[in-house]
Amino acid sequence: MSFFNSEVLPALGGWFRPLLGVDPYNKKNVDESIKAAKKAVDIVEEHLLHNTYLVGERITLADIFAVGIISRGFQYFYDKEWRSENVNTTRWFETIYNQPIFSAVAKPLEFIEKPKLANVPPKKADQPKAKKAEQPKAQPKAAPKPAPAAEEEAAPAPKPKHPVDLLPRSEYPLDEWKRFYSNNPADQAMEYFWKTVPFKDYTIWQVDYKYNDELRLVFMSNNLIGGFNNRLEGSRKHLFGAAGVYGENHDSVISGAFVIRGDEYLPVFDVAPDYESFDFKKLDPENAEDRAIVESRWKFDKPVVVGDKEYKYADGKVFK
């Protein structure tokens, strides 16, 4: 259940939701989600080659839970060709889906012949045309004046602003730092960061995953970071940061650092539903130890210490 929740769900969500217009569309992010979904489902396919169900020799809650998650793949992407290449996952999915406990609350199972969604920007919904105001008919002179023409349909309400957009305008746009970070050596970039970014407008945060004891393979943990980054898309212009996996398979932690617009982390991070899986600690840009934390997380050049144990850097992702 944990694997489907942390690996399959974020990848599929990052694939189909932008194509439906539910989340902001970014082709590169969708491509990354497609790759992550394939990698996760390949693991499921291999497991089901040797096992009838996910756990044990009979249907369990894990099967019911997992089929509900992967059903989006079969709804939008997993066509005839895909099913012929993933026969074990297809066999398992069809078996569980048709169980009375599942089919009683789900639509009848219908496999698709071709993918329903492609990696292209979703079409914008057509706005309804305003009705023309009817012209009043000519009236005899003695007749009362005609009623005023009906008002045109009201325009759609403006989209609510991001909470951070309501803050006073900063003299420094964060995109300038992102460009400098991308185009210069790490040491030079960090020197620029501390000298240039106005910390009256921005704050820095250490971000640590709460459930390190549930982490398994390093690549899976790195996919978890990628999924979190995908869901931060709505706040992209308001933050920059990096998070890494430290340690090795079955013994690792996730830790990162971010710079954000404003004094509070919640308005920036709550666009990602899984932000509650992380601890947020505000750092002081004037404190040498806090500056060292930021630099090590963004340069990926030093281990982290959790408890009494040191974990070496294994993999990570930058959000910019």
C-alpha cells in the first residue's frame, strides 16, 4: 500500500491531471511523471509475475487499495499494446476490479484500445457567448416606455490570486537567482545568493521527510521527491530549493532546503497535498550553521546527520 501511495499515485497524478487541466501543464514535468509511472509499474509487473496477488495467496486490502490507484492508468493510458506487454499487471487488475467488493461501487470495466490523453496542453474550455440584448419593439406614442434591455451575461469571476501574490512586490525576482544557480559553479552561486537575495522578502527553510523508516529503495525515495516537486508547480515562481536522498537502500533519509517568498511556509507549500509528510524548520541566514545546511543541501556535497548516524548523499532533485 505504501508503494502504490508514494510511487504509483504521484506518478499517475503528475501524468493525467495536467493533461485534463486540473493542474498547470508543463511538458517536462509530465514526461518525468510518465517515466516515473513506468518505472513503478515495471516493479509491480515483475512482482506479479511470481505472485497472484500483492500480498499472500488471497485478495487483501492492499489489492483493493492499489487497484483503485492504478485504475487511472487503465482509464487514460493503458491501451491494447500496453496490456499485451504487461500481462501480469493486467491480469491482476482485471481480477480485483471484477470482485463484487470493488465492482459494486465502480463503473463496469472497459479497457481502452488507444490512449485517451496525449502529452499536449489541454484545450481551454470555450466561454459561452453573451446573448444579444433584444431590441424593444416600436410602441405607439401613448403606450408606456418599454422595459430596459436585459443585461449581458456577467463575465466569469477572476481566478483567485496565489496568497503570496498579495504580498508587497519584492525588489528582487527569484527567477534571477534561479538563472544564476543554473549557469554558474556552485561555490560562486552560493556566494551570490548570500550577497544578493533580500531576506526581508524571502526566508529559508530546512525541509525533512517525517517517515524515513518507511523508505525502501533509493530510486523510489527520489521519485517521492520528484512527485512532491510536481505538486509544488502552483508555487513555482515563489520558491527554489533542493532535496536529496541520503543513505542507501533500506536505510536512508530525505532532507532538503528551500528559499521562499514571505515569512510563512504554509501559503507556498500547501499547494502540494503531501506537504504534511514533511517537517519545516525556519533557518537564519545570519547563522553560520544554518547557512551551511542550505549550502550542503543545494550542492549535494556533504552527508547529513540524523540522530547519531551519518548518511552520505545518494540522489536528489532541484526545484527551480
